[in-house]
Amino acid sequence: MSNTAKSLASRLNMTRRSFLKMSAGTMAIAGGLVHRDGKAFAYEPYLRDDDLTTVVTSCAHNCGSRHMLVAHKKGDVIVRLSTDTGEYQGDSWNTDTEEVPQLRACLRGRSYRSRLYSAERLLFPMMRVGERGEGKFKRVSWEEALSFVAEKMEYIKEKYGPTALLDQSYAGASWGVLHKSDQITGLLGRFLGMYGCRTSSWSVPSYQGTTFSSRMTFGTIKDGNEDDTFAHSKLIIMWGWNPAYTFHGGNTFYYMRLAKQRGCKFVLIDPQYTDSASTYDAWWIPIRPNTDAAMLAAMAHYIFVNNLQDQEFIDKFTQGMDAGTMPDWAKDRENFKDYILGTYDGQPKSPEWAEPICGVKAADIKKLAEMYATTKPAALKASWAPGRNAYGEQYNRMAAAVQAMTGNIGVLGGCSEGVGKAWSPKSSAYPQDKYKNIWKQSIKSDRWAHCVLNYPNVKREEIGLWPRSDNTDGQIPNIKGIFWQGSDWFNQLTNINKEIEAIKKLELVVCMDSTITPSGLWADILLPIATHFERHDAALPWYKGHYYIHRPKVIEPLGESKTDFQVFTELAYRLGFGEKYNPKATRDYFDNNEEVDEVYLREWWENQVMAKQHVELTWEEFKKRGVYKFKLKRPHIAFQDNVEKGKKWYTPSGKIEILSTKLARYTDWTKTAYGYEIPAIPKWIEPWEWLGSEKTQDYPFHLVSPHPRWRTHSIFNNIGILRETYEQEVTINASDAKRLGIKTGDTVEVWNGRGKVVVPAYVTERCMPGVAVIHEGAWMDLDENGVDRAGNPDFLTDDNPSPAGAFAYNTVLVNIKKTELAHRPGWDKLATARSQVFRRESSF
Amino acid sequence: MSETQSSPLKIIRDAIKRHKRETYTPVVPDVQFGFVHNNVDCIGCRACEIACKDKNGLNPGPRFRRVQYIEGGTFPEVYAYKLNMSCNHCAEPACLPTCPTGAIFKRKDNGVVDIDSTLCIGCRRCEAACPYGAPQFDPSDGLVKKCNMCIDELEAGRKPYCVMACMMRVLDIGPIDQIRAGAYQTKAIGPGETTVRAVKNLANPELTNPSIAFVPHNKGRVEEDSQQEEN
């Protein structure tokens, strides 16, 4: 009996009886029955995992989770990728417990090798030779590229002043501890800020409405529980939430499966019957897009009228929920309960009132309200997507009020999300000193084109100018250049046609990326950035989970790639502040970064992780294992101490502010970053485009553009093996399709006054009539008439943000018809996706 | 509905039986490994597919593992579930006897059905014969390839890449007899759940005796022995 057979049998936990049977069979073969197996693999010789070098690392993109990737390499080439098996943390193979689950990578992570070695990989510095956007470049040396950028920067700063360079770094390469690309702690912000010429972009595309709500209501965006707590819920209401698509946290979707096995009931409020609904066997309540706040208000109405609220919780912990919880200074103001009951405007926000707005039967609203108020503990997970609307912040604020009135906050199995950030990692290995996030002006991220096109005739409220305490307050930025670091924002922000007009007015567009992105085609200069496989870093959980994953330099940087830290440091030296920018670096950091990076990372581990998070594993041991998973003393539940020990919330009143002290006290809204009035209590406010508006005469469909599963925003759109499994398409209901004569697979055009895209149609009963769905992030591909053949919905979205800064990605009306125009799914040519096959039972 | 003597189905069935008897005596493995998939709890993310593609170095085109989406009903009363298959490593593989070069073989130790790439001539007869679409033609080298249950991983004492990729832990392998008997410990089968040999719209398992078990969706259930009649 060979060792292999033994270990295989034990690992497959076979019974002893069958194991013996198998051994007997094996011996029989050895005894003379010669059986010769052929060669197994499609190509020989085949490298087995155990012949290869194993390196633990992680995925690294801005998706909402972070998982382990294990590179199996031969020499300097990654041959294949696997994921967590439980053994790297020091446990036995395939250890996978509820307390310490494996961090299994999703389909995007598993495709990383295709991205790393893709045809779109940017390998050398490139300089534009044609018109901007024409996509013609020549290869240049790093010396030429960096001189060009540095000289242009000096010229622009000198001529147009300290607001002329716009920071559009984003999270495409972010969430390492050393190589970061976000707006607050990122490398570009530090670089442009120290240089003294930076306009920053303050609103977060994914969840600004939600961020605003969490900050106003709870005083923090850390209003989340760790994902394992979902396993303890008795009722989970997925409000516009589709964890089966977004993955959202290391194992959220899996813990919800455990909840289901323990008897938890699920409800989905969404225009689509998503895979999350089918997996968790949810009660689906289809709702018209952008009307979520109205339905939540109606639930609150039912709960108040039937006295189902947790009055003790309300009295103790909330401000402004009802007349009794109004602070003295606000006695003459509206409270939430009286708004809901219609005391002020004579209109009770009853289920009957909400029914024609939301397209949801009053009886269903009542039933859900009853379920939510009487099931304990219940998690109302108010997701980000319904907040990406005109007045989206009202939906999130309303959800928080309903969460609070039922007392589902601070308890295991409840939920106060919101943004939902939970356990906090130590997130930065380079200095977060006085040079962090210096900005001369800061605007709503989706208003840059409006600002550029209308400068200087722009009012501060139009661009959401963040207030300053010095004499530059209110100064409209004169943007003349853009830096993209880990960002494909040109492809991802709203109203791309307006962006195309604006970018032609700029004098410098720099794109730093590992991939030639659709944004990159509009740049003046492309700088090749090493991927996370090619530099040393450590990975943090994104959103949920409590672990660190080491990210060693798995292979040498491809082509002439450099890390973004190397590029900024070198530019900083050339512009005269290199020592301050990267204090541990020497002048040769551009060519020699490994030792310096190692020092930063070791100090981060020792001074922050070990010293402050009670971790005993040494840096050397962490590097050897590749992963460290925390075992929490108790489940991480947001606001548990507030509820159990009377700790104050981080709001001005120290309470859950249904009535926001901050909002109540603003007098001149134009001087705020929001620009326009936001009510101090949550209210239903009619959006500027929705199925109830008159614009439906021309544009009868409400378009939503959720996050796809087969891309992270625009990242991975060029990966053939991902794209063949799904299709960029518009999803519409079968009854709408029948009326328009459209069948699945027909090419259609989707258009409104802002643009036009061409996509195949997917006809289904799983989508609400009147609603169209196109997933965001397709790589734009314009024909000669400016029609997008790829199907990027941001040619249709509006760049008018919600007052609180929420992008109105999902506030879009469109029309649809069959077309002769061509759809092009990608820059390359692929066989037709076979995902259509077996899609509907009737097709059999 | 019972079959009449002259029904076309009956004629085909008899022909299959005759063909199998005349051409092929299948290898009886010491232990037959097979897959188990939970049709309901699968989120359909296709991490298993991509893990498989990456491991086997496949371009767009051939897909050893295929997660199929099934949906039905009328708005708003709809349902959906997933069906996830690669090669079912059948007890009586339909592909095997069609191979003119003997490239397809069934392993004695674990019942894995495999193609010897050095013998495959890419004639695609196996592709046509398989009722589950397992053999995949790869135009990049003109060969037919398919799932070999990651035989290298099995031999190393581990499980295939697809199983180890499953984020929901709804896909697993094990001795198929034990899986069917409910005697195999696996997260793919939840508490109180049982498995079936076939679900709606799949070929009759009597044809090839596929080594796969499903936790079915209610809408995917078939009366196992009357499946042909339902079709």
C-alpha cells in the first residue's frame, strides 16, 4: 500500500471498510492483472503542483473582498494559480471551519494569470503620437517619459496655479499597505499634495450616499458586523444586495448558506430575481428602482401604527425618532415619526401611499414590516446600490431608521449596515504624516468634466466644492491635467460623452497602470506599473474578514514595469521633494526598491500589527506562512458596546441620529460640500428620472447598472476566459421584449439624450417589467458616430450627483429597440459566449 | 405513460444496449470516484470553471466544467437553479467505445475516464457520443480534451481544482456509492438533504451510469425511473 493511497483515502474521509476494499483492489493489480494507464494530460510533460514552487499571495483589486491566491511557478513564470487550502496558516490540508474559514478566491481572482500575461499588458512607457483618444502611441524610455511629466507639471502649476492637477487615483491597484491608490491615503494624493498642486475628488462612486448616511446617523462608516455574524440571523433582508455577484467580504455568501441551513428566512428587495435570491430561496419583492426610501417609509408607518417598534431602544439610543426623542434645541423641528404619520403634510406614508410609487403591493409591505419587526434577530442589509441614486442617501438614512426602530442594532444576527466596514486592519506601511491628503480644492468626483467645460462660470454648489477654512474657500479649480493611478475613471464615471468633450481641453493626461485601459487610450503618456505579483506588499481584507496575507514579489516585473511607489519617488526627486516623499528611500530607489520596501513592511508588521493587535507571529514567520488569520474573542458586531455598555455613538449627540444635528444646523447649503439642501430626517424625495416621471413618454425603461460578477468594475474585461462565461447584455422582462419584438440574443440599441450603446438582449422573467439592466464596466468602444459598441452604460448615466454626493448611476431612463448596428464584446475576437445555452427551461 | 413495443425510444434503447454489449466491457474500478453538486446552494459564480481553465491552460473555447443556469416561471413567480457538470466519469462511458485509437481509457483504481493526448487524433466522435457534453474540442491544437478529475491532484492526495475552488462548498468528490448512500461526509450536502442521480433535462442515467449526484432544486426533480417518459 503506497503512502499516496493512504493519504488520499484518509483525506477523502472514506470509511475503513471501503478503504480496505480499495487496498485489496490495488494489491490485486500488483499481483498480476497488469493495467496500464495512458498519459493523462493534453500536453506532456505536465508539471504537477508538487514539482513547482509554491508562493502564497492574494488577489488585489477593488471588489469588496480579498482572497488568497497561491502561485505555482517554474522559474520566473507562474504556471497556475490555486487558493487557500487551510494548510498555509499552519493547520492541516483542507482545514475549513466556521471560525477560521478558507479564503477561497472567486472567478476573477482565479483568472489573474490571464490578466498578468494578457495582450493588453502595458510593458513599456508609451507617449501619445496621434490626437488624444485616437489610441496611437510610441514607445519611449523611462527617462523621456519622466522628464516629460515633470516638465509639464512645472509648466501647468506655474501657469494655472495649485488646483490645476486633478487627482483621479482610485482603487484599481489599492489595498496593499505599501502601494495604495485611493484618494485619502494613496500615493498619488501624497505626491500631488506635497508638490502643492492638487484638486482631489471626494465622492466615492460605489457608496457615497451610504457613506453620508452612516456618518450622519452613526457618526462612522464602521457600522458593519463581520461576515460570520450573518450565520446567526433568523431573517436576512437583502435590500438591493446580491452577494452571489459581488462576493462582498471573504465568506459572506457562505455564512449566509449556514444561516439558511439553520432556518433563517431570506427576502430580496430588488428589480431583479438575482442568484442570491435563488440560492437562499428568498421571497422576492420586485421594486421600481429609486423608490426604496418610500417602501422603507411605509414599513416604518406599519410598525409605528401597529406599535411594533422597540420603544425602549428608541428612547435610550436615538435622537429624533419621535417627539419624545427630540433634543431641546430642535423641539420645533420635524421628527421622524410625525413625518411618517403625515402630521406635517397630511399625507401618511402608509403602505397604500407607497404602493403606486414602488410598484409593491401594500399587503406585501405590511407582511414584510411585520416579519422584520417580530423576528429577532433580523438583519436588514441596506446595500449600496439603491443609494447610487438621485437622493440615494435618503434610502440609506431611512433604512438606518428602520433598523434602529426595531432594535436590531448592536446585536448578534442583527445589522446596522450601511457601509458595513467592520474589523479594522492596520492599513498603511508608509508615513501617514502631515503630507497625507493635502488638497487645494476638492470636488464631487463625477463633476470634473462639468467643471472643466464651464470654467470659470461654475457655481461652487454645482461641483460640490468642499469648504476650506482659508481664503481659497470657494475658489473654482482650474483643472488642466489629470493623473490616473490604478484608475479607469474615464470609462467608469457618469456621462462619458461629456467627459470626452472635457478631456480635449486638458494639457496633460497621465495614466499609470499595468494594463492598457480604455482610459489609457485617452492619455498623453502611459506608465507601466508592476502588478502585485511583481512587488512586495501585504494584503488587507476589503470590507469584511480579519486576516492579513503576505504578498511577496512572486516574479520579476514584466517588461520595464516599475511600482507606482518607485515612479512617484523618482518624480518627487526630480521635482525636489524626494526625501520627504519617501523618507526611507535612497536616490537609486527607482532601480533598487526591494530593501527599502522590506523595511517599511517589517516596521508595519512589528510596530502596528504585532504591537497594537496582539499578534505574536513574527514578520519572518508571517512571510514564510503567507497568511495570518485572527481568531476574534467575540463576534465583531458594530455598536455592541453602545447598546450593552452605554458607549456613545460618534455623532454630535452621542446617539443614533435619525434627526441629524449637523444637517439641522446648516443654514447656507451652497457653502457646504453638498451644495443643496438635505433634510435633517430621512424623507422620500422624488428622483429626477424614474418610472413615475413624465420623461417615461420618451424613455420608458429605467436602467440600472449593477456590479458584474465577471469583472471588478472595468478590471478583467479583457480576460477571454471570463468573458466567454458571461455576456455584456441588456436584461429586460419577457413582456417588454414581446412588445418590442425582441428575443434573447437579438442586438439592440439602448439610448437616451446622453448617449447610445449597442448590446445583445437577454430576455427573462427574472427582471421587473419596465426595468433594463446593463452591468457597469464594459470597455468603451466607439464607432465613427460616437455610438458605444461595447455596451458601457455610462454613456447613458447622468453626471448630476445627488446632494450628498452619491453618484446617480441608477437614476437613468432609456429607450430600447432592435438595431442593425454592431455589438463588439471586446477588443479581441472571441467565440460567442456559450452561457446562453441551457439558460431557460423552454430552450430544451 | 408506458411505452409501446414500437416506440422510437424503445428502439433506440435496445440499440444502445446491443451496441454496448457487443463492443465494450467496461473497466470496473476498485473505487469509483464521482462528483456531488448542490443545485440550490450553488451561486453560479463559476470560480470552479475558471480554476479549471487556468489549471488546464485552456483558451476561450473548450470548457471542461460547465455551470448551467436554469430558470423558469413567469414574473413574479420565478425560480432559478444551477447545474454544474464536467465529465461524469461514467461507469459505462459512451465516449470510450467510440474512440478509434483507444485514446480514451478508464482507470482501474479510481474510475476516472481519461484521454491519452498522445493517441487522440481529434476526430470528435467521443464529443458526439457523450450525452453530457464532456469532451471538448480544442481548436488551438486540434485535440479533444476533457476533465480528468485532476488526476495529478488525486494522486497527490488532494481534491480537484474545481472542488477546492468552490466558494460555497457545494461541489465535492468522493466514492460515488458512499455519496449516494448518504454515508459520505461533505459540505456539499446540507443537513437533511439527500441526493438524486439525475435531474430534469439530463440524459437517462441508465445510458452511461454517470458518477455524479445532485442535491436537486424542487423544480428540477424527476421521478428517476420514469425520466424518459417525462421527456
